[in-house]
Amino acid sequence: MELLSMENHDKAQLQSFLKTLPPVEFCCVYGSSLHPNNPGSAKSTMVDCILGVSNPQQWHSENLTLNNDHYAAWMVLLGGARLMFKYGVVRMHDLVQDILNWERFYLSGRLQKPVHVLLDNLDVTNVNSVNLRAAMSAALLLLPSKFTEEQLYAKICSLSYMGDLRMLFAEDRNKVKKIVQGQFELFRSMYKPFIEEYETKELLRRSISGNTQPIISQDGGLSAAQSLVSSLPPMVRSQMAMKLGEKKVLCDSGRVIQEIVIGSKDEAAKCMQTILQRKVMVSSARQAVSGLLAAGGITAMRYCQSCSAINC
């Protein structure tokens, strides 16, 4: 996650919005209203929020008393710049599990891209470093031997869109490119530590030529591929092992570990991609249904065609 800079007026409205809700443990916001995907795009009034709470049922019960109108209209309209807030509520345990395991690859996918963290009582930002390293490894498995920094971030950004039903019917085909180009420096600050870490491990090598972006080269050998696979979330590795098989390997430390059997980097990449596409397809279908139930068929479908239901 990366902390976005915000206009003071927008920040004040966001903090004011939080005060209207029952207490939360975590809150992050995103949307072109806070950081346009490119300088030439029209500024939207929509802000998407992810709220983490300890007990969603209790939280909703309290919120129904405080803000009954939110559930009728599913969006909150505040004064001033008239920002509209659309929020999703998640149990903190489920949020952390998705970050660490990519169980649904929904919230974890959103947190692989820049967001603005308003509240983080349980240090989710630190936990998310595991998610960012895994995203970097997944992207490297899918990338060729040489690529640019922008191509790396585009591949990371695209992970959570692979298999997304909304991308097939409603979304802007250039969405990923716009996100990365509009927030390039934010992606760089998020992933720079992991690029440097992988350079130290001799998995990556950067070469600078003139004023262009550095060309990044990666080791395409089996040992490097195994290293990348080992950084993927446990649940993804388990699903890959079911498809490709496992073998026992003796580590330098003397420990015996289970290692996924892969014949090549491409084989590992294709297997992982199939698993992630399935996760994203299921999550996007679930979100589309949730949008229909929450907003009513006509409203939700219209919104899906112009934007998408809680874009993660």
C-alpha cells in the first residue's frame, strides 16, 4: 500500500465521513477523485472505501441505527465538493487472511495498488508487505526475460483483473495502462524495496541506457523460478502443488521441505495464472451479484457499465 497525497479539502471530507460511522480498525480509500489515473482525465466524485472491523454484524447493526439511509441508497453524498462515498465492510481476520493467502484475491489485489490509508490500528500496512512481495513474484513469473519498470507495474496491476468478468463486458480496456502511467511514482515507491531485494538475490538486474527507463533482466532458470514460487501465498502454492506435484528437498540448513515440481518457469507461470484467473472470476461474479442486491438491478447494472462495482 502507498499513502497518497490528498488535497486538504478532500482529506477533511474523508475524515468527516469516518466520524459519521461506528468505529473501525482500518480504513483505506481510493478512486480517481483522489488521484486521477491520468492528468487529462475528468475528475470523478466517487470515492471507494474499504473498512475493516472486528465484528461486521455488530458494526452493521450500529450503522443501521446511525445511518439507515446508507443502506437504502448505498452511497453517501456529502457537501462541499460533493464527494460520493461507496464503502465495503470486511472482518479484520478475513482482510488479513486475504492479504496473506489470496483466499479470494479481492482485497489483496486492491492493496497491491496505491491507496490512501486513513486509519490503521492493527498495522495492516506492515502485513501487506507480504502481499506486495508475492505480487512482485507472480508478475515476474509472467514476464519475459527483459522488460521495463512500467511493464513490471502493469503486470502487477493486471494480476487482480485476470478473469474479471467486468473487464470482459464493461471496463476500459486501457484501465491498467492508465492506472500505472497516472500513478507511476507511487508504484515505484511501493515496489522499489522488493526490486532491490531481488537484485541482491541476483534474480534481477537493471541496466540504464540514456534517459529511458532502465531495462530489467531476470533469471529464467529453474532455480530462480522456484525462488519466485516460494514467495507466493501458501494457498496458491498448495493449489499449484495439487496440479504439478510435490517433492521433498533437503535445505542447506538441514531441514526437509516440500517443493513444487516444475519443469520450467513457463509451466509454473501457466499453472499460477489459471489459479488466479479462477479466483478473480469467482470474486468478480460475487461482487457483481452483491452490487445487484445492494443497489437494485437497474442502478447496479448502469453503474457496472460505466465504472464497476467496488473496483479492486
